[in-house]
Amino acid sequence: MNSIDLIILNFNEVRRRSVKVWTSIPEEKLHWKPDGEALSCLEMIRHVLESEHYYHLAIKNKGSLSIFDSPFENLPLTSVNAELEFAEPYRNQFMDTIKSFSEEDLINIKIDRSESGYIRELGDMLLRVAYHESVHTGQLLDYLRTADIPRVRIWD
């Protein structure tokens, strides 16, 4: 297994566990949030999916985008399954992009996000994208605990 295969495996495992959490949220709790300033459960899921699309475009651009016309922007928030279905083609395109990279690309391609305070090698950036989703999945688990909603077992 090479580095690209491991990165794809990591993305797939993170998403598999995220989906377990996301689909375990009772429908009546999808719009719950711990306080008025927080994202709701469904908004957090949207944020993860939309951010992945942004990161994909930024990686292809080798840096941050000056303009991001999000296809998610005017989409109504209805259900986890609707979010996943809408995001699926974008996810597939992202995975295809990752598969197109070589081992050398992981080191030699730099992603310039200076306005966010960093320039990273492609391999580092890809791991950060998966980590972003992992962090938000952990936040949702905390939301569920706070709302006294049973939490699905993700450590299988």
C-alpha cells in the first residue's frame, strides 16, 4: 500500500465513522444546537461537506480561492441523507483528484493558504482535510452527549 492508498483509506474511514454519527441523530434533533451561537447538528454536517468541496478546489488551485461559489449555498437543509446525496458527486471528484497524484506530488506540490497562516505540502494538506471532518464528528458526539441523545459506537 502506498501513501496515496493510505490517504484514501483514511478519508474513507473518517467518512464511514462520520456517517455513523450523522445518521444516528434523531430527525427531531437535527436542528438542535447547544447554544444560540453554535451550528445545529445539520448545519455542522453541511459545513463538513461544503468545506471538503472548498478544500478540493483549493488543492486543485494550489492555494486558497479568492472567490468560492458554493453549490451548497442555497440548498435547503432537510436531512442527512439529502446532504450526503448532494455531496456525493463532489466527494467522488475529490477522491479521483487524490488518486491522480503521485507519491512525489505529496511532497512537491505546495498549497498556499498564507491568508490562513500556512503553506503546506499536499500530503499534509490532505491529512488536514480529513482531520477537519474528524474534529467536527467529535463535536457532534459532544452535542449528542449534551442533548442526552444516545451515541453510536464508532470504534468498531
